[in-house]
Amino acid sequence: MMWPRVYMDEEKCARLMTCLKRFRRGVPESTGEPGAPVKDEYRHGADAFGGLATIVDQLTNEERKTVKTPAYVSLDPGSGM
């Protein structure tokens, strides 16, 4: 569970807190059941926080080993790169 571990700086996270407060789903009158998220200016911030919530247990503060990446090889020899 993520919420007990969340700390938000009031000034630095003001926009995120606004997005979380105002995120909503459309509710059709015919069914009364929550539908798809409303596509407005608050959805992106709320979705980003939801994405974080899904991977929070995989995050760590420990140093990670350096991963060597292969040298760049152009797939187009005619590009001059």
C-alpha cells in the first residue's frame, strides 16, 4: 500500500495534489456506474501518480551496478554517422 508512505511537499507538489483532488470519472445517468476517466487537464498528473503506485515496491535507494551499453552503430552506413 502506497499512501501510508507518501510525503508531499505542499509547495513543490501543489499541481500534483490538485490533479489528484480533481481527477474524476464520467458517470452515465443510465447506469450510475463510474465510466472512463474524464479527459481533462488533471488526468495526466493523476495517471502519472497511479503509474508510480504500480511500481513503487520495485523502487530502491540502493546504488545500482553500472551497465555497459554497446557503442553506437549506425544502421544506415550512408548517413555519415
